[in-house]
Amino acid sequence: QKKAKKLSAKLVLTLTIIIGVLFTTLIFISNYIIKDSSLKETRQNINVFANSFTSEIGGIIESCFSAMDFYTQSDAVKFCENSEEIGAWLATTPYRRNPYFNYVLFIDANGNSFYDDGKTGFHGDRDYFKEIMRYGAETVVTNPTVAKATGLVSAMIVKAAYNQYNQKIGMFVGVKNMKEFQSMVNAVRYGEEGYAMMLDGTGTVVAFPETSYQMTKNFLTDDIEGHGDIKVVAKDMVARNPGEVYIDGFMTSGKELVVYSTIDKTPWSVAIAVPQSQIEATATKISAILAFSNIGIAVVIILVLLISLSGSLKPLKAVVKNIDEVSTGNADLTQRIKVSTNDEIGDVANKFNGFMGKLQEIIGEVKTSKDDLVLIDDKLQNSTKETSSSITEILENIKIIHEQVE
């Protein structure tokens, strides 16, 4: 029985080690695959989110250009003979101005400008003027600037204007306050700690959660203490190369994944920054759930094996017990082991039952032979007594005869 217990313990220990190694390997491989897959999926989702957000801003820019059609497609522009007439017409339109714009001006082919409030000026030296009139651009969106008079951050939405003969006669400029875009960007939250930033075409920070950076910091040229790697991001953003990279976190102490993309028809770009710890949190959670699940399954399997092994070894234990009783002479040869399994151990128990039956038969035959021998012995003893009596009687007769002869 002790040997059976030792065998059982060895089997359980061996199976436990094998199952433990297999499940540990499974957990390791599964965690690696799930973590890698989860990280890729999360990064892909961040890219989708960044592209979606830039598309949203791009949609507003497109709406601004559509609002400029009110001016570029007007009869006053198509059929007016000179810039002064267009300027005079423009001065009548402020009440019809789209809320997108703070004000609108017309700049003719010579650079003379006419505001919708009636003022005039000259903008022939502006870069956007050159792009429209010299380089043939149809639309231009400028980098934001801070107005000295108002302190407002604004950008120019510029669209070329043509007369009825399809001759380019100048352009209309809608001055767009950037506060709407700054509010949109600063309101972005990806998960718990993800945030957004916007840079213009020079690397200047247009929108950032740390509002003191807005229009005061340039991530491409300024040295930001502890954040030298932001220049790599700014360089790509200014070059209009979408991408992603890990940098030292601005809003968190660890690394942050920055995914950036450009806004159509503008020199601007937007980046979404998400802490690495947040990105890995989901993968870690899934890995932990998987690990605990696998451990639970392993424990259940081991328990099932223990129960199954205990049931399978029960006949073997009975065999050991009966053999021990046979060896001590206390065996009950009429008892048989109950066999409920059809395996090797069950086969051993059946063979042992057969052995016990044969042993019982042999013992029975020996017992019968013993009884016969006792009976034969009794007969032999009786025969011997009778023979002895006969011999004694013969000897007596011979003695008598001898005496008579004398």
C-alpha cells in the first residue's frame, strides 16, 4: 500500500510538473501574442483617431472655402470693371459674413486690399498673395499669427477670384480666428491621459494642453528642457510626413506614443499623444485574465487527474492488500477485487482475481487430498495392528508347539 501511495505520488508529481510546464509555456506564448496584437491594434486605433480628428478639422477648413464662394462667385466680382467697385460692394456685405470669419478683404491683382468694413491697404508683399498670383495656387491657408491690435490668433483662408472671362483678378481673404481649433484640440482626450497638439508649418505650437506653449514655443527650433526628442516629431510634422514615435512624456512621467498626421489644404498638422502605460494597460489586463484562466484550468485538470488516478489505483491497492494477507497466511480466498476500469490496472486486478480463484482451487484440492491421506493412514494403522496381532498369535502357537515337542 505504501508503494502504491509512492507510485501515486510520483505520477501526480510528474503530471503536475508536465502540466505546469505546458501551461506556463502556453501562458508565456499567449501573453506575447496577445500583448503584441493588442499593442498593434491600439496603435492602429490611435492612428485612426488621429486621422479622423485631422479630417474633422479639414472639414471645417473645407467649409470655410465653401463660405468664400459667396464672394468669389458673386455677380459683383464676375461683372465689375475695377477693384474699387468690388471694394464698394464688399463694404455692403458684413451682415452676410459667415460666422467662421472675423472679417473679409479683397486683394486685387496689384496687391491693393479692400476690407469689408470699408478700409483699404496693401498686401502685395504677403506670401499668400504671391502663391495665388505668381505661382497659380487656387487656395491658401496661412500659418496662424497673433494680431498686434487684438492679440487674437488668426489664420488667413485665401481663395482666388475670377471675372466673367475667367481671368484671375485677385483673391478674397477670410480671417479665421484659431480659438475654435485650439478649443477642439485642447478638448481631445484619448482614454484617460491621451491628448492632442497642433503645430503650424514652422513648428510653432498652435494648440497644446499646456496653454502657455501656444504661439510661444516652437518644437522644431526651441530647446524644450527634457524633451529634445520632440524635435524629431516636429521635423516630420513640418515636412508633412505622417508617422508615429515614442518620446519622453509631456503630461506623464513615462514614454508617450505620438501619432501625427497633416490637415489637408493647410500647412498645419495634428498629433495625438498617448502614454505608453495606457497603451499597455489593456494588453496587461488581458494577459492577467488569460494567465489566471490558464492557472484555473491547470488546477482543474490536475484535480480531475488526481480523482481519476485515485480511482484507477484503487484496484491496485486492493491487490497489494490481498497479496500481503496471502503472505501472512490471513487471506480470505473467497474475496474478489471489484474491477470498474477496463485498463491495464483493471487487467491486473482481473488476473489477480483469477490467481486467487486458482489458489482457492488448489488449496481446496490439497485439503481434499489431506482428508484422503488421513483416511488411508487410519486404514494402514488398523491393518498394521491386525498384522501385528496375527504375528503375535503365530509366535505363541510356534512356542507352544516347540514346548510340546520337547
